[in-house]
Amino acid sequence: MSDTYTEREYSSLIEAAAAAREYSYSPYSHFRVGAALLCSDGTVYTGCNIENRAYGPTNCAERTAFFKAVSEGKRSFTAIAVVGGENETVWCYPCGVCRQVMAEFCDPDTFQVICGKSADEYRVFTLAELLPEMF
Ligand code: THU
């Protein structure tokens, strides 16, 4: 990536996602996930995964962030950073359900999904790349 300003923005969003991961409630999978959603107005909403003993009600970190933001009136989004796992050794990509939630609110060609291992090791995708031929 050549744009330094954007790189710094990516890094700070990943750091916000990593901080949110600290609140992960994941006693069943032990897979801790954090997300940070950047709204078009510059505000950031964070989320973590919240598991349930019945498994089905589990909510992913990305959806937690989206639902927090939408429930407070936000409708326009720029990017989301996602970090998963205990350390900087795994890539964590959004599940299909979260991709579909993103599709409800985001421009597939411009919304960026930043999958971070660390603040300076990350992969960036557009939503269209992650969810082609979407519903
Ligand atoms: N999970 C997320 O929060 N986001 C993802 O992108 C992938 C999966 C959560 C759901 C569950 O709590 C745990 O990770 C293991 O699947």
C-alpha cells in the first residue's frame, strides 16, 4: 500500500478491533474476535463476539459492531477491521452471515474489510471481493 495516511488509518482501526477483542465472551470456542467499524462521519463502533450456551444465539464481533452503530442511527460505513484469535498468528475473515449484514448497509465496491493479524500485517478486501454475486 502506498498511501501513508490510509495505512495509519488501517493501523488505528486494527488497534481498536484488538482492544475490543479483550471483551470477547467466548467460553465455548475460546476463539476471541474483535471488530472496529468506521462510519462515514468518522465515528468508530467496536464489537466482540458474544457466545451462548445454546450456540445458535452467538453473535460475531462484526455484527455486534454493526448492530451497535445501526441502533444509534448510523447508516453509512467506510470500513471494518477484524482481528481474531489469541495472538498475531491467524487470519480471521468474516463469516457468511456477517458478510450479508455488511451487504445490507455498505457499498460493495468501496466498503473495505481489513483483516488484521497485527497493526502492520493485514489484508484489505472490498465487500464485493468477499461476497460476489450477492443477494
Ligand atoms: N466469529 C466472529 O466473531 N467473527 C468472525 O469473523 C468469525 C467467527 C466468532 C463466532 C464464534 O464466537 C467464534 O468466532 C468461533 O466461531
